[in-house]
Amino acid sequence: MLPCLFKKLFGFDCIGCGFQRALNFLIHGDVQKAFLTYPPIFTSLLFFLSLGVFIFTKKRNTHKWVVALAILNSVVMLVSYIYKMRFYFNLQ
């Protein structure tokens, strides 16, 4: 796995930390471990899939889906990160 430069510099996880491990678990069929490692894995993959469809099919009516999935993915990533950091820094 590639090391996280942000984590090396600052000592705590970035918003994308865990994606590689979660993808590895998902490839090996362990859906539960993938979700527990990085909850936004599924929304991220769905976003990347829709982005690929948008880029390669040149159908301009798919841009609304790409934007909607980007917003959904961003919200899920932020909520997951805030939840993880709350326990990392032991905040109440």
C-alpha cells in the first residue's frame, strides 16, 4: 500500500485514509471489513463509475448524476471523517 503523506507529516489520518485498504478488502470479497475500514468506499466507487461513464460515453445528460454523486460522496466522506476524528482526538 502507498503511505499517506498527510499522515506522515501531521500524525493523523487524512480524509482519504483507508480507501486503499477498503478497496483491497472489497476486491477480496470482504464487504463488511471494507465498510468498517472506510465507509465512503461505496459512494466513491459509484462516483468514479459515473464519472467514467460521463467521460467515455460523451452523453451530456449524465452530468447531473455526476454532480449529485459528487455531492453525496463529499457529504459521506465528511461525516465519516468527523466521526473518526471525534474518537481519534477523544472529543466529547
